[in-house]
Amino acid sequence: MTLHTLTLTELAAGLAAKRFSAREIVDALLGRIAKANGKLHAFAEVYADAARAMADGADRARAAGFPLPPLHGLPIAYKDLCDIAGKVGTGGSKMFEARVATETSNTVERLTAAGMVPLGKLHMVEFAFGGWGTNPLMGAPWNPWDLATQRVPGGSSSGTGVAVAARLTPAGIGSDTGGSVRIPSAFNGLVGLKVTYGRIGLSGTIMLSWSLDSIGPMARSVEDCALLLNALAAPDPRDPTTLGQPLEDFTLATRPGSIEGLRIAIPDTKQLPNFMDADVVKAWQTAARTFESLGAAVEAVRLPGWYFDLARSTGTIIASEAYSLHRDYIEDMSKAIGPGVRARAQAAKTFLPGAYAEEIRGMAERRRAFAEWFRPYDGIVMPTMAVPAIALSEVDETSPIPGYLTRPGNYLGLCSLAMPSGLSGGLPLGIQIVGKPFAERDVLRLGKAFQDATDFHRRAPDLSALGL
């Protein structure tokens, strides 16, 4: 049985039916990691011994006959900004390659409590500050959809995107400040959920922007994202932003059901940037017709004129807060910090006095205005990335492309589900289903309907050249 091809949901069903064991799952995945990681560079550290021991423990618990939570005994891998006490946590920075965490992040605590088995830590863009997925000092993960030419994996959750796409883990944890869950999901053909700010606790997480950061699941099905969100979405006493959220069962949104009558907004193509790839646009428009065929009311609309300008405003907030968080060493040229990330953080010094405060005030005003605009609709469907994955050698670190379509969602406090929507020249394309604040169930419901009507989430890169 090819255990690596199964989703979390399928693995959970197999464990419950005793068709295989947690240890068999872990052994199969560790074998793939051993063969592929030298090329793909997805894992920063592999917890092989711990994973085997915890899988064995999960199997013993299951044999005892007591009811277990749905994620019990299933593998997971973490972006290397989720700290684990006693383990190295780099935040993607070579400067921190020997930094040992002193606390465990809320994310790891909750998934460990759910019985998940950690496979290891995943590479990422330094300080989570970049959308292409580059990391000149720690190395960029290799997009598995093209083994001949190294293409961008998407950032900043680059290792997570590569590991899940390559079937080295059925799911992984990413984070999203301006698109860092959705961008690698688009470039790697995955389902990734950008949750509402305050939905998942950020305690014990290496931060980029305290106003915009969010943790999010990345997987190969909508059901898997819902399962992980059920375990992660809860009040975190160490993070007061989580204390007022509604508590829900997100798996209810992934049961088969009709979306007839739901209203979906589709932005006017004239509002999209001139660097949109034709295949991306075609796949997005085909996705819109799919939603329409499923009974949704799809309406072409004009977004507020300032919507895509928010990418620049988001950048001002991220850079300002990143500089504040890293100011103790970002100016020290003796520190091992990548030039692109250093320059993006240092850009905050060029902002006019009061620029950051004005952006924070403007963000609150825009959120109120957009909530009114969004009121008639259940979701917005648009492309996630304007282009398929480009060659790593072609990256322009100053390009607006990576976060142009994703950053407004962070700025406006929205949730968003990234979905694969097709291929172009063998490379994945993606859409995002944007929802209102704390409307994750709505985007999951729409995503499940789209997933059931297509097979894009089942497509996988060819890794036969790696002996897999």
C-alpha cells in the first residue's frame, strides 16, 4: 500500500480500520524523506527517532481500545518558526542555526495534544519575509514539479509547500502574513488555509508582524485543512487575540452538500495587474464556471478601487514591524542575514515619520469599508498567484508579483482558502476563495464543492528520478 499518497483523512480512516499502523506510516515517510530531501531540501531537521517512538506509543494507545481523537497517530511537519522547547529553531536564519528554543509554540502544543507525530522542522524564507521562497544562506527548497530546473517553491512557507507536494508528509504547518500559506500552495498544487487573525494562537512562534501574522494548515485536501483547524482553533491563554473567537466544528463544512444559491464575487479582469499569466486567468475563469455549474450565483464585480493598492500598504506595516522585531541585529553587517531580507526590513527606515501609524489607522478604516462592500457575498474567487513558478535564477527580490493578489486579504483581516486549479506546462496553478473574518466554514464549504467537482488536488509531481 502506498501510504505516502493518502491524505490525513484517508490515513485516519485506515488507522481506525486497522489496515496499517502509525509506525508503518512514519517508516514509509521517513524512507521517502531519506531519498528525496538531499535534492528537495524541504526539511531543516528530521525527528526520526522521536517520530518512531511517538508512532509506537500511538499504536499502543489504539490497541488499548479507548476512543482517540481523529488526528491521533498521524504525521505532521512544522515550519521552522514554530518553536519546540529544547529543539533548534532558526526562523529560516543562518544567524539562528544554533538557537535552542526555550518554549513550545501553541501550534505544536495543540497538535501534540491531539496525538500527532512530528516528522521534523521545515525550511522557510528567513524571518518569513519573502514570497518567492528564496533563502541564499540556508538554501531554497526545490519545487518538486520540475526536477530539471530549480523553480521557486513559494514563500515564506517554502519547505512546507515542497514537503507536502512531494508526499514527504501528508500535511504541514505554514504561516501567512502576506500570502505565505497561499503562495507556496499555489506553486505546489496544494490546499492551504489562511485563517482569520486571532483564530490560531501565535505564542511561541517566531514573529514577522504582530498585526498580520497567522498560522495555517497546508495539505492535499479541504477535509485535511478542516481537521487540522479543529485542533488548532481555540483560545490560547498566552495570546489574547484568540480569546474572543467563535468555537466551531470545521469538519461540518466539508460534508457533501449543495452550494446552490451562495453568492460568489469574481473581480473584473480589468482590475487585475498587467503581469497576469494567460493560463492563470484561463484556469481562474474556468473555476468560476465550475462554481456556477454547482449552483452558486457567480457575479462579476468591481472591487473597491483601492483593493490591490493594499499590497503596498501591507508591505509598509510588515516592514515596520519586522524592523522593530529585528532591530537589534538587522543593521549588523557581521550577522549572517540574507541581503534581500535585510533590505526589506531596512526599508522601514525610509518611511516618512508617522507612515506606520497612518497605515494602522487606515487599515481599520478600510476593514470597515470592505465589510460593507462584502456584505452581499459569501466569498470572492480570484487567482492566488499571477504566474506559475518561475526559475529561481529569474527571481527579482523587489518584484511586486508574489504578494500582489494575497496581501489585501491579510490587511483586511479576511480568511482565504488556496486551491489547485490546473496546470500550465506541467506546473500548478491556483485560485483562492476569500471569505469574511471568521468565516472559515464558508470558504471550506465552497472549497469542498470545487474539490469534489475536479481532480486537481489528486495530481502529484513525478519523482521517479529520485527513486520514488
